[in-house]
Amino acid sequence: METDRSRRGATVDRVAALDDEEPRMTRPQELQRIGVFCGSSPGARPAYASAAVALGQALVGRGLGLVYGGGCVGLMGIVADTVLAGGGEVVGVIPRSLARKEVAHEGVSELLVVEDMFERKRIMMERADAFVSLPGGVGTLDELFEVWTWVQLGHLSKPAGLLDVEDFYRGLFRFLDQLVDERFLRSPHRDLLLREEDPELLLDRLSAWSPPGGDKWIDRGSGGPLKPAGAGRSRPG
């Protein structure tokens, strides 16, 4: 039986092979499905559930399908149920271990039960044309940051944005500003993460998105101390 360690090793090998290739960034295709990352809990504020409903309605209104984590609970279940109620397509991708705990949504258009979280993220990145993060926990951030990393490296040409409900992600963007100040992140790469409070505006920006150019690395090969970051930082998103 294949172990988690061997699967991780295979993933590392695939990433290493990709790093040996020249990144090929192309204009993303017309949006057909949106991948949504969000909490398996409803969160502390009613506004989070309301935002999940609003996002689901916006997807239906534009004829966009939903690709999500396959759960029937929390914000995941709310956004899926909203799209289904509007007659939209919903593709759920859930690891077998979670499906066994009876949290899989059996009413979606297509339910894919996969072996682990690695496969879940891979399939979601393949099936979705763009990504939106609602409020959520560590799993939501893991999924979001993996997509963002692959776009930054030039191995994925699909936009990602955050639906910033009642400033839920404000602290995250302050931290990203610190990464820029400390020269671990370029401003254009920070700005790859779109940020809006309104789902319609966010979907507009995802549709209009173009992949960035430029190098990922800052002062690569300089061998010396980095100079302090300059001022004049603009608000991300």
C-alpha cells in the first residue's frame, strides 16, 4: 500500500521536475467553474454565512459552476446548497477519510472521493478556472496559499481572490505587507491575491485577470545583505 510519505515524495519529484522547466504563463481561459475554499464551520458571525449565500447566488447568476471541498457542513455546505438551489453545477472533491465521517454532500452534481488532501487540491486546481476564499481556518489557508504559490512560480495561470467579509482577512494582508517590507515577497506577487468585499466585484476582477511577468526572486545571487525595502507601498488587492 502506498504510504503518505511515498505520496509526498512523488509530489516533491513532480515539483522538482516542474522547477527545471521554464514557466509558461498564458492567458487563462474563459471562466466556467470557480473553486471555493472556505470553512467547514459557519464561523462566529452571521455575516460569514450571508457571504457564502451571496457568492453562491453570484455564481448562479453568471452561469458559473462551483468546485469545492465536497462537505455538507459549515460555509462549505451553505455555498454548495445555494448553487444547487439555483440550478447550478456543483463538483465536490473530498478525501475518503472525511467522507467516512459522513460529512460528504451526497446531493451535489458530481462527488469525487479521493485518497488524501494532496489529491483533493490537485483536482480542484485542475477543474476550476479561478479561486475564491471565503472565511475559513487552516485548511482554507493551506488551499489558498498552494494555489497562490503555484501562480507565483509560473506553474499555474489561474487567478485567486479573497472575499473579505467584515475585514476577516485584514490581518493577513498586514502580514503580507510585512513580508514585502522584509524582502521575502515582491509587491506584484502580493497583489496576485485579489481582495474585495462584494462577490460580484471579485468575480469581475477574476474574469479580467492577466498573469504577471517578472522574476520571483529578490536579489538572487547577490551574496550580500539586502537593502531595506523602500516606501510607497500601495494597498493590496
